[in-house]
Amino acid sequence: MPFTDLWAGALSLVLIHEETGCSHSAHHAARLLDQLSESEGMDEATRRLLERASQRLASPEYSHAGTA
């Protein structure tokens, strides 16, 4: 799968999660971000950013602002 498709898919899922609070979207976005971070040729700063975002989305403590 090309990088563009992975980036678009991850961004779409993050937006769905932010708009709806859907935990499945957060989980799937985290998986795509992990896949991107493991891509050959990814620069270290972007890799760390992707890993941080993935960890945040996968964290049980992370919740959508609208899901109190």
C-alpha cells in the first residue's frame, strides 16, 4: 500500500474518532500509524511523531472530549 493511502486512511480514522468518539477508529488509526512509522526510509523525527500519536490513540486513558 502506498504511503499516500496509509496517510489518508490514518487521517480519516483520526478525524472520525475526533468527530464521533469511535474507539474502533482510534484503534485502527493507531495501527496504520504504527505501520507508517515502521516504513523504510521514514525520517526519525516523523517516526517518533507517528509513534507518539499511535500510543495516544491506543491508550485506554485517551478519550474523546465529547465522550464523558
